[in-house]
Amino acid sequence: INEGKVFKYITKPWQPEQLKAVIQQAAETYRVLKQRTYVLTQALQRESLFNRIMTVIRSSLDYTSMLQTIVEAMGETFGASCAVLYPAEMLSSDRAEPPSGNQRFTYFAADSSMTPDASLLTAMPAAQLSDRLALDMLSYETQPVARLSVPFIYQGKTLAIIYLYQLGSSPWSQSMLNLLDSVAEQVALAIAQAKLHLKIQHQTEQMQAELEVARQIQSNLLHQSWPPLPGVQIQARCLPARQVGGDFYEVFVHPQGDIWLAVGDVSGKGVPAALFMASAISVLRRELSQETSPLPEVVMRNLNRSLADDLISNNCFITMALVRYRPSQQQIVYANAGHVYPLVWPHRVAAQPASQIQPTYLSTRGVPLGILADWRAAAGELTLHSGDVVLLTSDGITEATVSVSAQSDRKAMLKQEGLWQLIQQQPSALSLDSLLAAIQPPDEAQEDDQTLLLLEVI
């Protein structure tokens, strides 16, 4: 009291009643300070444990490692000789066998004489899924052992239970039990988050596996091979922005000799677009396989009739460019359902400046498939010559963002004019791989499916 100066005050010639009042006031002050110190210590201890549990939550959402960290943290913090934690799924009342060693999580204090094979640790506890703390006394090698069961309950469901063992006859105080009860709520929240993360992780892995199957199926649909065709060379590339996409192409050689080229784009991305893409390819191949080579506009009309109901009900549509090349006449007839204009340009000889060549855009076009119940549009025609090139693209090409110049970081949409400029910069023998590399650098994220289909008349 008073920084150790009590002696000076007591030896003063005070009146007994005055001295008694001073001593009583000092004693009361001491009791208040002691109580406040105790409360503060408990609060700091609770906060320290809470922080440790939250650190567990932040550092790892792996379910197994979190359970091990929790049993170690609680065993050490609450002075247990050892601790055993069981997940709730291992404690169902109808289990015939007790949990095995790899199904439980343990902690042993450094100075503990208890061992993992102790009978009281391997035996199934009697009250497995109690909804409250329970304290009972056991014995271990003639020594008394206090066992405290602490359930972790979240939203009325027991997620796990921990058993704290303490050698000796001095179990945990009531204040420590209250602290344990409070901490159990935070631990239950941590376990619930870890279980949710584990569930989401498993669902994600399953979805990725299913998407990989879908990607392989789509790749098989698009992985076409055709025999060497006299008088023409054909190249095709399709790069989906995700595992699966809505872009597609088709190369079909009719028994009568006609060569069919098609590039389509289903609105949207991902699995829904890929499903409509598969349907469109199936119907398209059916239409092109007729005994007599059909007209492109008739194929488009039949495609729309077959797919319109599903497209309209799902608020989707398909754009497509369809070209029929007849080698005997060197003539193309095409139909376009709201798709990017195909390009046609003559062959450029090595000595000819690229600026002297101008492309022809096949601009006859109708509405996309799935907009109207009855699709109708005119077809376009064009006669080709030796060396002419026909290029069909999807909007993932023309709407790609590219750098304006090498000296600037500014980007702009490529559009068809920019695509033609890139084509002029390519060698006279155009490679779709090098063209795609110029459009979509490998270190940049691809925003949309990208498809190119090229036919060159030799």
C-alpha cells in the first residue's frame, strides 16, 4: 500500500478508529484490484486462445490438419496431460468397433506419463455425443485422472468431441470450465468452416473431372480428319476460353464432291453453350448427309426449325456461317445467320506488296438461329480462282483486344479491319497457328472462344 510506505503511516500517532478505517479501505481496495486482475487475466487468456483458434482458421482450411491443430492447442492451453479428439462421424452410437488410431487426433504433454496405448484412451467413452461439458474421475496406473469431455456443436449439430485428461486429483476450476465452454463455440465454427471447405473442394474436384470428360467429348466432336482433297488445302483451329465452349466448326465432304465449311458460335460460354454446340453439330451433319447436296439457305432453315424451340426457351441463339464449295465450278454458295463476315482474298505472290490486295467480305447475312421460329435469308455466291483463300472466323477473333502498337500499352478491339492487317503481316503461306499467336499471346487471358477455318484453292 502506498508504495511500501505503510510503516510510516502506521507509526504515526493516529487514532485507533482512524487507523482501522484506513486499513479496511486498503483491504477493500486490494480485494477489488485482485478481482479485477483475475477478471483481466481470464479475459486475456480467453482472447489469447480465441486468437490462436482464429489463426488456425486463417492458416489452414484443411479439415484433417485443423483437427490436429485444435487438439494440440486446447491440450496445451488448458494444461491437459493428454487430449483425444474424435470427429462426430466416428462416434455414431451404432458403431460396432471403436475408432482406430488414424481416426482420432491426439496430444500428449511433454512431461506426461500417459501413453497412446493406455486403456482409458483406447476404450470408447461412454457419453460420446453429450451436448454439454462433462467431468468424471478415472484411474491410470493407480493414479487418479480427471477426464473432461467437451463437445463442439454448431447450429445444433455435434461436429466433434474432445476429451481432456489431467493426471492428479485437482481437476479444472469452474472458471476454466466456463472458459472452455466459450472456446468450444469458436472451435465448432472453425470445424464447420473446414468441413464446408472440404465439401466444396470435393465438389470442385468432381466438377473438374466432369468438365474434363465434357472437354474430351467436345474435342472429339471437333477433331475431324478428312482425306487429301485435290485442288484445295484446309486448316482449322478452335480454342475454347474454358474447358468447354460454344464455338464449333465443321468440314464435310459430300459424296457428290461438294466441300462444306461451317463456323458457328452459341451465345454464352461453358457447359450450356457446349450442349447447344453438340446439338447444332449433330443436326448440321444430318442435314449435310442428304443424298443430294442441299442449298446452304435450306440447311440453315432446317437447322433453325430443329433447334429454335430449345434456343428460344433458354434465351440462347446461334450465329453461323455456312459455305458450300463446288470444285468442279470453283464456286462458293454461302448462307450467314448473324455471323462474322467470311473473308476471301486472292493469293499474294512473294514480290507483290500486301497493300495491293484487298479482301472481299461475304456480306449477305440473315438473323441468328433461334431468334425467329422461321429463318429466311438469301444466299450469296462467289466464283473463286486458283490461289484464292476463304477464311471463316468467330467473334472471339474479331473482338479480341490487342495492343495498338509495340510502343504503347493501350489496347483496342481487333475487328475485321485489324484482322486483315494481321493477315497482311503474315507470310504468303498463311498458318493459322501463327495467326492465332499474333491475336492471342500465350501470357494473356483468353476472353472468348476463338475459331478459324481456312480453305485455299490450289
